[in-house]
Amino acid sequence: MAGAAFIGEHSFANNEFLIALNRPDKKDLEKAFSFGKKIAGLLNRIENPAELAPVNVPGNFPYKQGTSFGSFSVIDVTQDCDSCGLCITACPKNSIDEANNYATLDDHCIYCCACIKACPQQARILKNSPIKEKAKWLTENCALRKEPQIFLPG
Ligand code: SF4
Ligand code: SF4
């Protein structure tokens, strides 16, 4: 009955790679709240969602195939590591080896960068790799702020 495209910070984003850094922000959340109120208003006016006109959402279907980079080493751990273990808690793939100086298990890593963001010592850093190149490319080519888009029936 409705759709929206909201902007979220890219998983690679940090102070070096400014890819939608700190989004959603206050303005985005105000738009999300307003979007929710519009949907609630629609629901209050109708008996059945089938009564609503179709929602037209631009885009392409079928989706493009994803790109596989293969498996390679992406993250280095510097001497600033103080063994706090927060990266292990943050990692969704259980791919950090505590017994090996918190090194990344490259075969399991999905390059989400959650461990880099979680590290209070900034001891986890992106190595030169296709992922770092992609982060640079996104920073250079996706720097302009984009606003959320909302799609309602009719
Ligand atoms: S990049 Fe993601 S998957 Fe890889 S080690 Fe860090 S948190 Fe785990
Ligand atoms: S979060 Fe950073 S400082 Fe803590 S164990 Fe992991 S790499 Fe070391």
C-alpha cells in the first residue's frame, strides 16, 4: 500500500569514506515519521487495503546479478588493539580469531566493516584491496546528498 526509499549510512562509511555518513539523520527520521502518519491516515480511511490504487515504485526488475570479488584479506589489526573483544561481539559472521591477535578469518568475512566501526581504538583498518577501492569510488561518486523518496497509492 506504500513504499519508501530511505538513505542509510553505507557499511564502509567512516570519517575517510563519507558515504551517507550518519544517515538517517534528524531530517530523515522526521520524514519517516511523516510517512508512517500518512500510512496510518490511509488505513483509517479505508475498510480494505485492496481498495487502494496501485503504488508505482520506479526501478528495474529483474535485479542485476551481484558482483563477486572472491575471497581476499581486507582488514589489518594494528598495535593499538587492546584486546577489548568488542569486534568479536560486533561481527555477524563469527570471523575474528581472538587467539590470533583478533585477525580476520578471511574465508568467512563478508566485508561488512561492523568490526571496524565497533573498535574503540581504531585498531582495525581497511587494507588496500578491491573493497577499499570500492569505498573510494563510492566516496568520489556518491557524495551528493540524496533525499528519501516516498511512494503512495495513486
Ligand atoms: S568485516 Fe564484518 S564479517 Fe568481516 S570480520 Fe569485520 S565484522 Fe566480521
Ligand atoms: S575492538 Fe579493536 S581494540 Fe578491541 S579487540 Fe577488536 S581490534 Fe582490538
